[in-house]
Amino acid sequence: MTIGLIGKKIGMTREFFDSGISVPVTVLFIEKGRILDIITKQQRGYDAIRVGFGKVKSSKLTKQMKGVFAKKTTEPKKILKEFRVNNISEFKEGNEIGLELFKDEKFVDITSKTIGKGFAGVMKRHNFSGLRASHGVSVSHRSHGSTGQNQDPGKVFKGKKMAGHMGDKVRTIQNLEIIKSDLENNLIYIKGSVPGSKNSFVLIKKTIKKIKRETTLSKSKKALAEISKTSEKKSDIKKTSPEKQTSQNKEDNKTAKKKDEKEKNEARSNKYRRKKSG
């Protein structure tokens, strides 16, 4: 299991690259987490660290939690999260973990609660087509239709696609791309659909999968290189073009004169023939 950070979803904006590409991004604010406890195999059968994130008033804590933070001599934390680690000797109690964790990472996995949609019908929840909108159907245009079978089995099976509560579930979106990270302001800019509404908390982790996908930064760099190549070619053509243009113009003028002379000669011969026939 990898170590993660908890961030707050601020909103959306877009980032511009030098090549002119604009990328829509989600901005996440990440506070530094503090290691409150180190759990060893002797205590629980596995190595792990407990990290605290965010600030909370001591008046909102229970007596038990007040005692926990008093023992650790740290300010109260809003969220406590446990991460299993392979080498526990790398971590010390009281150390802080921040955005430096994703310094060399290009992609991350993000977990959060999705936006709640309330009680939704089958057309919205399961993409049903609904019943006919014209003849033979009255009132029940958006209904799901029949749900049961005959006397046997005489029931609706569990998991049947029906109307019900939609959203507000913990979901993980994998392989989201990090566009930029601002260490001074503790902000991270992520491309892709980050689950959750504004001001909701999200858990950011290193990717489980190995990704060979090209990043937008590398794509923009390639595009810039291509643009510079084409501009260089154009400039080279412009430098060599005046001499070629003059020679081409001369040739064009010569061909145009020849055509004019031919047309004049044809017109004269036609007049001469008419006079003879007349």
C-alpha cells in the first residue's frame, strides 16, 4: 500500500502551454500531513504509519481524542489516515509529508465521494430509453416497465436496475495526470474527472498501474518543435524565393507575350479569309 495525501477540491480552471494548447484542470489544495503514530508488526502484525491532516477546533473533539492529541503533543487534526508501508525505518513520529511526495510522479489515483444526485429515475440512473412518447402510453413515459416475472419466482431479484438513490458513493478514478504542482501555495493541478463536489476532501495516491501513456507536457513540446521546424522552413523559402520569383515572372511574361502574338495572328488570318470569301 502506498502513502497518500488528503486534499480539498477547490474548483476548475485551465492551463496554457507554450504551444498554445489549453488543458482543463481541477485544482486541489493540499495541507501537509503530520505522522502521529508508527505502527509496527509486533503491535498489530503489519508496518504502518498514522497521518493527521487538516485543522479542527479542540471544542469539536471528544474527550478520548483530546487525550490522544495531548499524548502526542500535537495540535488536533481533522482527518486521521493509516497507510501501510514496507520500510518503517524511513519514517519518524512528528515528521511532515507534503506535495514533495509526488515530485517525480506524472499520474495519480484519486479517491473521493461522488456528487449525490438524490432519488433518480431509471432513465437518469441506468440510461433506460423509457416507454413510448406518443400513442398507447399515458402518464408512465419515463417509467421502467415491469420488474417481476410470473408466480414463480414471485419476487424481484436483488440488484435489479430500478429507480433509487444515485451518487454519494466512494469511487476511485485511476491514472489522472498531474499537469502542474505549486509547492509554495500547496496546490496541485490535475487533468481528468476528479470525483466529488467543490470543497470535498479527496485522497491522492501514487498509481497502482504502470502507465506508458504520453503526457500532455511532452505532447506540447513535440508540437512546439514541429512549429519551430515549419517556421524555419518558411524562412528558408522566403530567403531563396526572390531570385526564383524573378526568373518565374520572366518566364510567365514570355509565355504571355507568345500567347498574345498567336491570338493576334489568328485574328488577322481570320479577317483575311473573310475578305476573300466576301
